[in-house]
Amino acid sequence: MFFLLTGATMNTFPINYERVIETFDFLQDWETRYHFISELGEKLPPYPDAERLECYLVPECMSTVFIRAVRGPEGRYTFRGDCDTSTIKGVVAILLAMFHDKSAPEIAELDADAEFERLGLFEHLSPTRHVGVYAMVQRVKRQVAAVETSNAT
């Protein structure tokens, strides 16, 4: 029903964040939006078993969430992620689309909370899920900062 795929190369992400915003604006009821969120999670490429490591785990989440930042040759980032629950996997997909193809300074400055508020997600997620989303954002930002630090040496 909803297709937000872009070109499927290693340097692209299958979900376009601007299209997510447009679709959220178009979908008026939350039942349909939840379905859309779950569909977004299904669009994530399979997460490699070799990357199911503690360093990519977001332990603050109630669900099992893995997120990995990958720095491209131009200094722009793409991400891989996975979750064991469909709705939160969709939230992971939205988050990773939000950060996709940005530089380290752009990622550090991005106010993901404001973006999730813009989508109205926080009013429909439990407080514990909100804490998990915040932890995912922090994990992304810490990973990118660590990659940048290791590339500077």
C-alpha cells in the first residue's frame, strides 16, 4: 500500500523521510498510521547476524533494538537497524531515515524529538517507549561521534 523505496544501492536507505512526513500528514487516523509504521519496519533491509553485537544494541529499549551507523566515503552516514517488534521496528526505520545521508555535524544538530513531535508519535507511544526512542537517538549520535573520532586519528 505504501511505497517509500529509493534506489537499492549500498549507499541508499529504503525509506525517504520527507515521504514519511507527507504520508503522516495524509493519514488522519492513528490506526492507519500504526499500520504504516509497521510497513516501514518491513522495508528495512535484513540486519546481518554478524552485527547483532552488544555495541550495536540499545539496552534501554523494552524491545530488542540494534542500530549501526555506517560512514560513507563522502563522510555522510547511512544506517542499519532491526527490532523484534513490528511497531518499534517501524519507529527505528523512521529514525534511521531521519538521519540518513547526513554528515556528522548535521546528525549532532538534528533535533529528533522535535521531528517525532512533528509526526505526533510521542503522544501515541507509552512513556517507556518514549524513553526507548530517546535512547535510540542517543545511540545513533554516540556511534557517529565514535566513528568520527576513530577517523580523525
